[in-house]
Amino acid sequence: MSTDTPGIDPLEALRAPRDPACDVFLTGPVFLDIIFTGLDSAPVRGTESWARGMGSSPGGVANMATALARLGLHTSLAAAFGDDHYGEYCWDALEQGEGIDLSMSHTVPGWHSSVTVSMAYEGERTMVSHGHEAPAPAPVDGTGSRAGATGTGTSTGTTGTTGTTGTTGNGTSTGAAAPVFPQCPPRARAAIASLAPGRSEPWVATAARDGALVFGDVGWDETGRWDLDALPDLAHCEAFLPNAEEAMRYTRTDCPRAAAHALAERVPLAVVTLGAEGAYAVDGRTGTAAAVPAIEVEALDPTGAGDVFVAGFVTGTLADWPLADRLAFAGLTAALSVQEFGGSLSAPGWAEIAAWWQLIRTCDRQDPAALERYAFLDDLLPATARAWPLRRAVPTIGFRQ
């Protein structure tokens, strides 16, 4: 994980006594990711391939949760964890290592963790995953107990108790029970929802009604319909962040920028990622558009880069930065992430951002106009930073302090 990170709170100037304790809420499946890097080519059937690098980290929704937490946002995650060693590792890495609030999460007895093996080569990745859908949390009875529920950690690191107030590892109530997700998501400044065709998550409407800005992420439409009306929760979104291919298919356009303008008629903020070309965004309320090119880096592992981009954009939005600064910051954090292995452990914190900004201004042949795009960092970052490069990821699980 990131170490020696300056204590930067991007929302410090905006916080008020009655604000929600949670900055960003999100939910989804957690995977244990095992990542192989340094492969010269794709594995060949019937042969053994050796990778020059390997890493393990919490993956899935943990990628985005970690990226948000490392940028100083108070992050709450609702997820199911297996009660195997993989699940314990993921829980501890997120709660104790990253400071993520897991009070809405739960451990499922007898359910094993989902696993993804990712192989990075030639600037791309190939993944093999295995897992089963987690059973729904057991209902809470009148005493506040959740039948059969167990936990794997608290904010103090005690094994056997959940982060949910007053519930011990055997499901016995010791005090007032906390609200149970998904019926009662926590009040938050923002929420991140994964939209899927034909699926509506009741918590999204609840979060929006309680004042959260909802940021909608989306994946490939396996139905092939590419119908925005099939995304019912889009109506609750402040921002929609598809990639270029998804945006063009949903809007029946042949240009990502035209797609962004079409999407801005449906949501207040349309953000289209353009891969190596950067990103383009349109504010549907004002008509303002912004384009920021990508930062050229040598990519080690692209796993989770899109999640890190979303986390950076959410941070800038909550901090009320100009649209172009949000895009630049999101692109920067994503670019820094692909230089390390792993989706969650590669997410940069403020120490990494400060080190990059200090380094890039001393490099020869830098375009002054391009550097000016990131001048807003001067008001955020400390005057001194650790030397670049900074190692963020740990190669394997199981080491003890």
C-alpha cells in the first residue's frame, strides 16, 4: 500500500459540521487478484510461461474503493467477503491497510472468495476468473441480530467482529444495530453505481434522494441492444462515464465527442474516456466541454486504470474543481496507476502525485503549455516530496510485520 502519504484532504475547505461522515459509498463484488507481469507474449497451449513480476491484491470493486481512500476521501464499501484466508486478507488490506469503512460489509460463512488471475503483456491483459455469486445478507431480526452473519475485522483490528456497530462475530447483538445495506445505504456526498441493462438497484434512488451525487459506471452490453432506456438508474446519475466504444454504441454516433454531447442531454455530466487520446467531457447544464490528452507512460499493468480514473474524477467533482482540472487529475491518477501492478495496490496517493509533479517539472523538453494544465496541483501539494519512483505494491500476500 501507499506509505508516508501527506495528510491531504481535498475537501477540507468544504467540510461543515452537518455534512455526511461518508464522502463516497460504493458496492459490488470483491475479488482476490493475482497479477503476472513481464510476459513477453500470451501463454502458449502446452507450455509453461514464466513472468518477471507478480502481485496479489484485493480486486473488483476494491480497486475503486482503494483509489478513493488514497485520495483522502472517506470511503464506505458494502461487499460480501468469503470466510477463507483470501477473504480475511482482502478485508484486512482494505480496512486496516487503506482505512476503508466496511461497516456495511459482511462475511459469508462457507463461501469462498472470488479469484482473478490477470496476465499483462503487450500493453494489454488477459484474465481468468472463478467465483460464485454471494448469497444475500441474512435478514435482521427484531433484536438487531443478523442470523449467521460473521465479520473479520473492526477498525481496531480485532478478528471476529464486524465493523457494524454492536454485532459480534457470531451474529449476537451487543448494542444498537447499524442500518443494513442495501435497504439503507449510508448518507454520503457521492455514490458510485455500476449500471447494467435491465437492472435497477433500489439503493441508487435512495442515495440520490438523500443528496448523494451518483456517478454511473458501465460495462459491455452483452445483450447487444445498447439502449440507454434499459439503464433505469441513469436517471439518478449526476455523471455517466463510459469509454469511447460504449458511448458511441449507446448514442448511435461514430465520434466519441459527438457521443459525449448526446449523453449530456441525458445526464448533467457526460465523461467519455478515449484511451491513449485522453478524455472528453461535457457539462449538460452549462454546455461547457473539456478535452485533456493522456499522459504518455510505460504501462506495466493496465488493471484497474478505469476505476482509478473514476476515483480521480469523483474527487475533483466533490472538490468543485473546473471540469478541465477534473479530467486532467483523473487522467494523471490513471496514468500513474498503470506503472505498477495490481488494480487496487497500484492506485496512487498524494505522495505519488507530489513526486510526479516535482519530477516532471525538472525533465528536459517538457512542453510548458502541457505542464500548465497541471498547475492547479501547486495549491494542493506540499512543497517537498519524496524522490520518484515510489513503490506502492507488495508482491504477495502472507508477509507479517
